Amino acid sequence: MASDLDTVFSALADPTRRAILAMLLEDDMAVTDVAEPFQTSLAAISKHLSVLAEAGLISRERRGRVIWCKLEPDALRGASVWMQGFGQFEPVDLDAFERFLEGELAKSPEGPDDVETTSV
């Protein structure tokens, strides 16, 4: 399963491939239609599609002279299950954390102006 996860996450790591998957959420598309919005060659898009197909995230089917791409959402199931394992942690509310820190700094004897802070 680790190898499958590696392949899926590797495929998802590229913004062009994520954009392609988002496009295929709407409907099946011909390869030429997938390539249309991108400022890259058809050959480059074909390579992206090959990576997505190898990860099982899409399937390709020839219909006459046209190759159609279809999203395969079940391929994300393993990755989704793996990520849900991290759902046990509460999401961090950074605004509330900042308010808490401001309140704590205001209470400190030095005051907020005397406390050295670093920007992230």
C-alpha cells in the first residue's frame, strides 16, 4: 500500500496534474481539450496524463480517433484513508492563537514593546 500511496502523492504533487484532475471532475474530456487551457505542448500534457494514469487517478479510452480521459476517484480512497488518520488533531485557529499571545504579552511585566519577537 505504501508504494501505491507514494505513486498517488507523487502524481498529486504537480499543480498541472491537480488542475487536470479538477477539470476531469466535471466530465470526461478528450486529450486535446485537457491540453487547451495550458501554456505547454501536447506532448507535455500527455506525459502528465501518463503519470495520472499510472497512479490510477485517471483512465484513458480510445473512441475512434480521439483519446478520452476519465477521472477514477476510487484511486484516491487509499490516500484519503491515510490522511484521515491525521484528523484526530484539532485544526489550529491561528487568529485565536494570535489573540491569546497578544493577551499574554499584555500581561507580561515587560509589556509587549519590550518582548523580542520574530516574524515567520
